[in-house]
Amino acid sequence: MHAKSLAPDRAVELVYDWNEVNRRDTIRPRPFALVDETLREGLQNPSVTDPTIDEKIGILHLIEDLGVEWASIGLPSSGRRAFDDALRLCQEVEKSKMKIRVSAAGRTVPADIAPIIEISQRTGLRLEVCAFIGSSPIRQYVEEWDVGLIAKRSTEAIDVAVKAGLPVCYITEDTTRSRPEVLSTLFRAAIDHGASRLCLSDTAGHATPDGVRSILRFTRELVASAGTPTGIDWHGHNDRGLALVNALYALSVGADRVHGTALGIGERVGNAPIELILLNLRLQGELAEGRDLSKLVRYCEAVARAVRWTIPSNYPLVGRDAFRTATGVHAAAIVKALQKGDHALADGVYSGVPAGLFGRHQEVDIGFMSGTSNVAFWLRERSIEPSEDLIAAILQLAKATTRTLRDDEVLAVVHRVRG
């Protein structure tokens, strides 16, 4: 039952959208980009397996297919395999003439910047250098740093990258818990030394949407006063469960680029899930018309296989249960929508996300909360004509269980009743 979303006129007629009532912020007037951090931040999750280079190349091509503008390919200074894989990914970009732009990360020390420069020189690819250092009071206290030392290390690293002709995104770790006077000193120094972007990093997952708005306003005003065109990134973590909403909010209040990872994997509880950023931008009408997101599920499944990750069954869009119901009332509504000959209507009556838009479809199963509609739908989907006695026999089994029935269990009843 693949379906398109409801046509605009039908959506207005059948869905009252409170999301658009006095909507405060829109993204559309400003150009923006996304950075896929799966092959860098995602691999920092302690529970993942480092994919093979072939798997990484496959993921990179899927990122390209989704129209994501940037991909971070790792920390080349962190080990031989990390360097070799980053080099191979850059070679793939060049060989395949991929449109995606590439960045690589390192600490603000020349030894971390050097491998990125080497990869750029060996491939001819103009990598973006993402140079990071902690800036918050708590980090300064733990490391026994002062602002002067942070600024010195930052500008020295930026100088190395700029001298090599590479663009620099300067990342202050724990930006959302850093003092404004410290950020002002560091940001101005970074801009003066040639950084083309500033990245606001919610490293500890501390920020709320109010914090996102405040720090982006502060940074935009600082950039404007500096008089040099400088991009602003947002990189958020999910410790408070706000990474997705913060990422979307960041785009609406001043960020030019937002970072995310497949399935939200990353340090600790992870980052903003880039597939859900894309999903929401699509539903908000913020993506270019015709942009194909039909490979979004395939992308997530490929990453999950590569890093040996189990996708929760209730995970939005990708999870086994995202468009699946065993509840009688829900199934009845879907069946009634289909009887009207409108697959898009069936896709939207009990789901805020049109499954067909992303290559999935509504599924109806049979369980202890099911009714006749579930059974009739299930049977017809498998070209089995429902009858009263067959429906009754299947429901009798379903009501005696405490879970959703497996296909083989339902088919066993069919064979028993039909002989």
C-alpha cells in the first residue's frame, strides 16, 4: 500500500495544522546545509563497531543520494586505520565525481591538522578542517587552561590550516556552557586568523531551545560586528532528549549548517538523528521540491548493519513498528480509508508521517487488541478471502494471547479451518 502524501488542497480540508498557527520561525528564506557526522561522531559511540572501508564508502554514497551537502569523514590523526579510511573516502569522492563536500576533524594542535592537509594534498580535495577545543569554565578548570592558552592553541592550529589553503570550521566544545566574554575572545581571534565558520557545540547535551536561540543570537551579532562573512554551525547532543528539536530550532534562528548522525548515534546517548531532521524539514516544506528521500530508510538500515546497531522497533520512520498497528480501531480506520479508494488517505488517517513518501507503507497485524478489520485486512493482503468462520477462529487465538501473532501462527489457523 505505497502512498503519496495528501495533496495540498486535501490536506487543508482534512487536517487542521496547529503547527502553522502563528508559527514564529521559518527556515526557507535563508539558505542552509546539513553535515552528516555519522562517519566521525557516530563512530565515537562506545557500542558501535568500526565499519569496513567498503561499508563506509557505501554509506558515503547514500549520504550523497539523499542530497546532504557535507560529510565528516573522521579524525585522521586518531590512528593509522582512521587516516587510511579518510584518505580512501576522499579518493572515492574524487574518482566518482561526487558533489558532496568533505570535512575532517582534529584538535587545535598542528599534529592533528597535518594529516588532514596530507590527505588534501594527495587527493586534490579541498577538505574543511574542523578544529575543536574546550571553552567552558568546567573544562578550563579540569584541564587547567586559561583563555589566553585556549586562544593561542586555537589560532596556531587555524594558521596551519589556512596557510595550507584549507577552510577552517572552528569548534568550541561545550559552547552552550561557556561564558560570553570567553566566546567573544575566541570567536574574534578565530575570525581574525581566517576561520570561515564557527561551530556552536552542545557537547554535554545541556541546551534547551531557549539556550539555542540565545547563543545563536549572540553569535550572529558578534559575526555581524566583525564585518567578515562567517558561517555558523550547530552541533547538538541528546543527553536531555532535545537534540532533534534543538537542531530544527537552530536552523530557524540563525544557524547556516546543522550536524546530525544516522539514527542519532554518537557519544553517550548520541546526537540529532539526521534522518529525522530531513523528515521534519520535508514535512515543513523546507526542502527543495522533488528532493528524493526514498532512500532514507535504506541509508539508516545500511548504517545499522555496518556499525552492528539494533534499531528500536518503535523508532520513528525506520523502526519495525513505525507504520504498524494491531489495534482494532486503528485498523478499521485504515481499511475504511482504503475502501474510499484513497491510499494517501489511508496513509494519513492514523499517522502524522506519510509512509509512502519515504518508501514504506501501513501494516496491519493481528493481536489481543485486534478486531475483525485487522483479520480481514491481513487476509486480503495475502490474497486469502476472509470468511466469518475464519475470522472468528483467528480472533479466538489472538484474544487468548498476550502479544501480536506471527504470520505462521495465523496461517496455521487458515490451514486448519480451510483444510
